[in-house]
Amino acid sequence: MRQHHRTPRLLGTLLLVAAAGISVVGAAPSAADRTATPLGQVVPAPASVHAGGSAYRITSDTRIRIDDSREVRRVGDYLADILRPSTGYRLPVSSHGGGSIRLRLGGTGLGDEGYRLDSGRDGVTITAGKPAGLFHGVQTLRQLLPASVERNSVQPGPWLVAGGTIKDTPRYGYRGAMLDVSRHFFTVGQVKRYIDELALYKVNKLHLHLSDDQGWRIAIDSWPRLATHGGSTQVGGGQGGYYTKAQYKEIVQYAASRYLEVVPEIDMPGHTNAALASYAQLNCDGVAPPLYTGTDVGFSSLCVAKPVTYDFVDDVIRELAAITPGTYLHIGGDEAHSTSHADYVAFMDKVQPIVAKYGKTVIGWHQLTGATPAKGALAQYWGLDDTSAEEKAQVAKAAQNGTGLVLSPADRLYLDMKYTADTPLGQDWAGLVEVKRSYDWDPGTYLPGAPGSAIRGVEAPLWTETIVNSDDIDYMTFPRLPGAAELGWSPASTHDWDTYKVRLAAQAPRWEALGIGYYRSPQVPWPAAR
């Protein structure tokens, strides 16, 4: 049989993919296939891979054929914009005539985000039930092409896509990353850059931490000093900044073009010094504190007893909900150490219905489970492996009673934790979080007593006490983010560190082509530096 004549390198790759729990079927590859990226070398790992047949080669004759719909055309144009600079080919996008790369809506059983990719000598077809699935399929196609496809100048190629079929749907519907723009402010352009990085790994939620003690980052017309005064500084005393409503809408629209939903967070009742400094009446004593540029937590609180507090909350949520098309609005709720338990419960009982009044679903940090989470609310768990059994049980009980959970354990998924004691950026209060530790756990079984059906997904937060620019973001995010994305997307059966680290290592040339600086963890068998 021809299968006995596979090269050792390819056979090793196929065994690697099979060991990860991905089904691999296929006949012996051609010489072209042997130089193409194996179908299973994708991050996140696909649900199923069937390798076989001839590779497809993108040439100057390649056309992108799309369904006749605006959303599919946008995905086709996005794909062409990626491929044209590096290939140098025209790659016309059309809903008429033939096309050797085809994007089409159809098929069943793929859900809102799943896709099927079929590749052979005559072309590549991506099929999905919804445009989001086509977009995710395009991310897979990108990773099947040489890393040089990401460059902005013409590269030599060849542009091969291995033959076979991938069928892929996500494990969880919530696959998020959080960017704290309050401790340090990031421009619209910097946020867009991060969105593009998240999209490559099929992340579908961008949680923006818009307010904290150190800065208020969104314009609120009815309380203008929140932004102009509360947003005027940042950790260390820098200039700070804020988003106008037009700029926030620009971020939201850009995220939507990459099939990410923005989840805005206004942290309450603690983490509110920027608001308290902006308006004296929000303080119980009627005295505004000075702006704060340090990194301590737990010292601030809205005045729970004052009616004006809820006028403030209503106005902020109303204005923010009006410019946020997504489902969720995050109300924080963590580290409210200056708020008594009784006041905390009273505050959440009043604030959650305000979120519902404006058509949004509440998300809160898991301390929300110490109050009464609203029906449909999500609790975001950020505890540690060694968080007390009592606290974990409180969260698990809420999950048993219908509260959905998003898992962000700080000693696993916090992207601002140092990799090692020598990492120049980041913090270590949750411990050191190397790449293996970040990846090697199962969201479905992580929290004792929480039913698997309550787990909505995972989110990797990046707090920015020490993060000041995009290079810092990249260094702390990569290589840990792809692992978080895989935990959210890939079937549990594919989870295996030894195979994952090889697939992760293969991403490095792509990051280099994209200008992403990353931490070269000694736990990962990176290609030799070029």
C-alpha cells in the first residue's frame, strides 16, 4: 500500500495530530502535499481532520468566489486583503463565474461559528452556516498557508494548501480576552491591532475594562467630568485619555468586522476612585478624593445609600448600552473591600435590574455570587487553584442554580502574570504562569461542583499596571493567548500538552511575519531563531 511510503516527517506529524484526539484519515501525499502545512497543525485544534488528496496551489489565476451577500463579500474581501500583498496576485472577489477559493453559506450542523474546509487539487471551499463560521474558516486557511503570507511585501511562495477536509465547531460560545485600558490607556489603533491578533485564534469576545481607580475611559454625556477629569491620568501619572463615543463605536464596529463582540465593563461599587474624584456627590462625605495613579486596590466605593449613586449608574449604563450592540454589560463587582457585605448585596440588587432595563445581560466578577445574580447573568471566576473551598462552593452553588460561568483563573489565564521570576513585565501575586501551566487544565472540570453545562467559556484578562504599549501587550499575550483560545474552541479530546507545544511552536514564524514580539518559553520547541 502507498501508505507505507510516507516520509518519516509527515508520518510523525500525522501521529502527533492523532495523539491529540483529532481523527486523521488519508492516502499518501504528493510531493506538493509534503511541503504544505499539515491540516492538523492549526491552533486552535480543529474538531476533526481528514487528510488526503492533492494540495491546492494559489496562483495568479486564483479567484475568490463568494455567495451574493454583503457579509460574505466582506469575508471574501478580508481574505483577499491578507493574500494580495504577499502573493502579488490580483485575486478578484466575485459572486459570479468560477472560483478556486469558494466561500459559501450552507450545510447543517455547523452552528453559528462552525465551518467545513475542503481542499484539493482544484481549489479550497469553506462552507459555514453563518458568516462568522466563514470568517473562522478563513483563519484556518491562513494558518495552512506559509507564515510569509502575513507579510506586506511580495514573497516567493509557493502557496500550497494541503489536501483534505476539516470539520470544526467550537466547544464553548464564549471565548474572550480582556484588555484593561484603565490602568494604562490604549489608543483606538492599539485596540484594533489587538483585535486582529485575537481574531487569528477565533476569539469572539473583547472585554474592555473601561473604568477603575486610575482612569475612566469612556465619554458619558450626562457626566462629562468622568472622562475629562477622571480619564486625565493613569498609573504612574501619565497623560491618560478616553474614548469619545465615536471612537468607542469605531472599536465596536471594527471588532464586529472580525466577529468579536465588545463586552464593556464599568467596575462597581469598588474600583471607582476615578469617578469619585470627578464628582464629589458620589462620595458619602461629599468630598472628592484626589486622582489616583498608584496600583493598590480595595480602597474606593460608591456611596450605596445615596439616591444619586443610582442616578449615576442609570445614566452610565443607559448611555453605554445605547452604543454597545452586543449582549453583555460587565458591572465588575470585585475587590469591593470598602463596601460592607450588606451594602454590596443592596447595591447589586439595585444595579442588575438597571442593566436589564437597557436590554443587556449582566456579567460580574465571581464575587457577584455572594449577592443574588440576576436570571441569565454570568459570573466570571478569577480565583486560583488554591482559592478557599468555601469561595469555590459559593460560585459552584450559583452555577447549580443557573448562573453561567466564564472561567478566568488568575494563576492560569491572567496574561499579566509573570512567566518566570525574571520576566521584566507583569505581576506575580497569583504566582508565575508559564505557557504549560496556562494551557494545561480543563475548563469543563476545573471548578468542583460546577456542572459542565454551566461553563459558558473562558477569558484571558490582561491587566495593565505594568503594560504601557503594544509591544508589552504582545510579549505578555504571546504565546499564552493561543492556548486560552484553544481551551475555548477545541474539543476536550484534543487537549494534550505534548502535541500542543509542537503546534504552538509552528506559530512563531507567523508572529514574526506579523511583527508580534513574543516570549520564547523554554517549554516550547521553537524553530531556530532567524
